[in-house]
Amino acid sequence: MKIKHFFAIVFISVLFSGQPEAKAQCAMCTLTADNSVQNGNMDGRGLNKAILYLLAAPYVAVGIIGTVWYRKYRRRNIALEIKDERINLN
């Protein structure tokens, strides 16, 4: 089991380390950011980073929900060995 986790971590690390930096946004935001940087204003850089954070937020939320669901599902399938005894609740 630990070997699978190790290989999964190595695979994901290699996968993400080889990716070029991607910056994507709508045409209006691109023009605003480029014009502000050319005019000496540094707010365009902050706009670019804010757009990337907004883009990543739904993926992070889905990942967290999926992880919580998986952990609860995995715990539910555990077989408990309980002795059959009569319990008096008086």
C-alpha cells in the first residue's frame, strides 16, 4: 500500500513539474492588465493572480468535498467484530 502511495506522489510530482506556467483570462482582463503594466501601474499583476486564484477555487472545493466523501465512505465499510451479548439497560 505504501508503494502505491509513493509511486502516485512521484507520478504527480513529475507530471506537474514539467508543465509550463499557464496564465489565461478573458480578452477584456488581458487588455486591462497589459495596459496598466505598460503605463507603470502594477495593479495588472495583481489582477492576473486574482484571476488565477478564482479559477482554481472550484477545483479545490471539489477536491476537498471528494476527499471528505471518500474518507467517510471508506470508514463506513469497516467490519466490526462485536460479541453477541444481551445488554441490560436498566
